[in-house]
Amino acid sequence: MNPNERVCRLAGARASTHLPSRLLAIALTFTVAALVLLAGCGPVRLVATANIPQPLVMKIPVAVALFMPQDFAQYVHKEERWGTDWNIEIGKAQSDAMSRLLNAMFERVIVVDSLNGGAQLGEGIAAILEPSVEEYAFVTPRDAGSPFFAVSIKYRVNVYSPDGKLADSWGFTGYGNSPAGGLSNTEPLKNATASAMRDAGAKLAVEFRDQAIVRGLLPESETADGARGGSSAAPSEPESAAPPASSEPTQEDGAPA
């Protein structure tokens, strides 16, 4: 065998040795890419948090009972969108926020486990409050074509008289948004949800007193100390937020059901 033939055979042997390794590397690359894509389509599980500051409002000098039904305390929003399952737990965060806000707004808040439990308190309370979530909605950057996550949470507070009869009902909506960042959907949506809760809490703290007086749930004399001191300061301004594009027009905040 001449030297040229020997060199050609050696080069062919080396090429045949390297070829499977290159094919293996390419196959692994495509496999990893496929797994990343599949992971992006996997379920999104989020546990919301709410950092709501103490509202700067004059306390209403009455006692109220607070009944938070299980649907409110353990609320989980579930939906499937773009091939992804979304599970967003907001129950604990909003329950803690509601308790904190009402204790700042009223002289005394008594937590009860049923409407009947509140009614048994009789004339010792001015009203029984029952919060609920009517709708949680969110928009992703893919939905809106913008680099933001947006959230709206529509709440309702039913107000019962001390004997347990429905006296009124007040609806209000919180809005929040957060810029998308990185590869994670969880953190921006979590921030937008917290912002929506904060916005709803500000509306509850600022507007509930006036709504209760106008609707005859609290006499004006009960808030005379607040009138003498001037208008109470509003809580910290909520983060500006646009309502999600997919949300349908809702009833004006504060209008009875």
C-alpha cells in the first residue's frame, strides 16, 4: 500500500469515528430544545401574596362581624390557555389582607364561621360583612401583544344586618399590572396579582365609609369624630394599572347588585 492510500484510509477511519459523536451531539441539542419547549407548555402554579400597607383612615367606632366563606378563603383560579394550565391561589393572601384592612377600619372585628354565628352576636355588632370573589382575570403578553401581565379582581362585600338579613351589597374591582421579564411567567403574574389586591384594598378602605353612610348602614353621628378632624388621609396610592384587555365591562364600582 502506498503512502497516499494509507493516509486516505486513516482519514476515513477518523471521520467515521467522529461522525457518530457529532450526530449524537446534534440529537442531544434537539432533545434539550424540545424539553424546554415542553416545559414552557407545562402547568403554571402560583401562590399569591399581598403586601398591603396599613391604611391611613379614621376608624369607624363600631364593631362588625366578619364571615369569610370557604370559597373566598381558599379561592383558586384555574384555566387552560395556549396549551398551558394555570392554577393561581389567591385565597390566603386576600383573606389576610381583608382581615388586616377591616381591623384598621373598624373599632372591633369579630371573625365568625357562619352568618348564623354573626347573627348570634345580636346588637353587639353594627353589621356582618361577607366578602367574595366574583371574577379573577389576567392577560399575558402573548394575549395582548404588549410586554405586560395585567390582572383584574372583581370583589363583592355583602352587608347583613345584625339579625342576619341581607341589607346591601357592594362591588369593587382592583387592577394591577407588571412588566414581563425573563423566561418565567410566575413572578410577573404574581406581582400583577398583588398590585390588583392592593388597588382593591385602597378602594375598600377609602370608599366603604361613605358608601355605608349613604346607604344607611351607619349613622352619620358614628363618624362625627372623623368629620371634625377633616378628611382622613388615603392609603398609599396603588400602582397604576390598566384593566386586562379581555375583561368585559363591569358594573360601576359601588353600585348595588
